[in-house]
Amino acid sequence: MRTVSRLIVIVLFEGVDLLDVTGPPEVFSLARRETDEAAGYDVVLAAETMDPVTTGAGVRVLPDTTFGALRTRAVDTLIVPGAVEVDDRGRVHPLTDPGVVERVRQLAARTRRVTSVCVGAHVLAAAGLLDGKRATTHWSTARQLAEDHPAVEVDADPIFIREGDVWTGAGISACLDLSLALVADDLGEDVALRVARQLVMYLKRPSGQSQFSVPLEQVSTTRRVEELRHHIMRHLAEPLTVADLAARAHVSDRQLTRIFKTELGTTPHAYIESARVEAARHQLESTDATLERVASACGFGSVDTLVRAFRRRLDTTPTEYRRRFRTTPA
């Protein structure tokens, strides 16, 4: 079988997240093994100099090459990891060093496929590579990405998004899912699934799967909203109308909607649907309950409503989700 060489360049810089750097090479290495070297992946770590780079975890990494040395080489895939700093109030801020941004812009111009991992999306956005595109990043910095780069359509939910030859991945461990998707794009789903099994990942997650659990994704600042959230989670099988929730909070329907928008960034209806999808996910993963029973227990009322919610939220069906993520034997 003819070997096809694919140069994969991972960008290194001070403070970079360690797993963002080390996760993708593991996937590409296993792809080579699963295809008897036919994949031909050549993974290199590139930095401004050959000096050791200290990652955010404190572990030092040695570059394989410099950005300057890559000037004459054609790059198949550019992977841009992320880095953050945390301020005195515990708030997370992505790092976008202007020098790194410029190097990424230069490399992207001669790269077939550009990707980011986690908050690396902020680097791509600063380089102008996400303008007019839908993109994702770690949920904790999604709002900042949208505010800093209004030309980018930010979607904080999926674990990765593909927009033509530009791919963006969500938080940290999603670098494995993104890398598996790249392998699938190059070598087919069968190879990607074999690699996933070697990584002891249940199966390759579809891009539409949410990167976080609904009850944890949004944090409110008022006791009233927190009480409503807990009430919703305890009564998913009940109707949970906006009118009932408003009455419980002693506000009007319109005011309740404004409160949810301000505190949680969504509407009461959308939050309830997300919570029900989350509960259904857990049942599909860990029980053999029928779809009818799952739909009833989670408040969907019918299987059709359950299916529509899964397609809308996760871009898959309950049956397909269970096939991929079931953790108990059938």
C-alpha cells in the first residue's frame, strides 16, 4: 500500500495547555499502527525557537522544529492549541500572543486544513481565520470569543465544528474527538473507530454531542433562579410551563423570560428542553429502558418529541446515541 505523507504541525508557545499538545499525536500515532503505516502522518511540534517550552501544567516540551524552518514546507494540518491565565477573581482569560497569531496566520496560508483545540479558537479568530464561520471553543471563554470577534458565529455546545477546511474543537479532552474526526476524514470511519477502541474511548463521539452537562453549564447569581433550576431538575416528568414557573417565582411570564435570558443566557423553554435531553442521555447510556419510557420519564410526552429534541440539540437520534454511548450491556 502506498504511503501518503501528511505533515501535521502543532503550534507550541509558552503556557500552552499540555493535553492540547500531547493528545493529537497519540491519535495520529495509533492511526499509523492501525493502518500498517499507510496513514503516513508526520507530526511535528513547532515553536519560535528550539528552546524548551513550558506548558501551563509546568511540564517542559521540546520543539521538533521552528516556524522559520517550515517556511518552505507544505503543511497538511495545522493544530493550534490554547492557553489561559486566571485572574485574582478566578476568571479565565485566553492568551493570544500577537507573535503566535501572526505565525499561525502565515502557516495557515499554506495549510490544507486548519484546526484549533479548546481556547486555541481565540488565536484563529485573532488571525482572522474564523470570520464568517461557525466555531466552538471551551464553554468558559465562548462569550468572550463572541464579544471580541463579532464576525464569528460562536456555538459553545458542540465538541467540535467543521466549517470547510477549518475545524474548531471544544474543551481540552475534546482534542481526542477532534483528532479522531480528522482521522475519519482522511482514512474513514472504520479506522477512526479502531483508534477510539485503542484509546478506551467508548466510541468516537459525534460532533453534535454537547461538551458539558446541562445542569452544570450555566451558573446563576440569584437564589431565585437557582431554586427554579433545582425545581426543574426534580420535576422533569411534569409539564413545567412558563406560567407555572413564573407563578412559583412570583413574577410575570415576561419577567421570568427576561430573568432566564439575563442569568442563564437562554429562555425557560430552551433550558427545560436541554435539561430533559441531559436526563434522557443518562438513561440511554445506563439503562435498557424503551424510548417510550425514556420519553415519559424525562417529560417529552412522546418518542417523536424526544427524537426532535435530540436532533435539535445533539444532531443525532436517541437510538444512535444509545448505540454509541451505552455503558451497560444490552
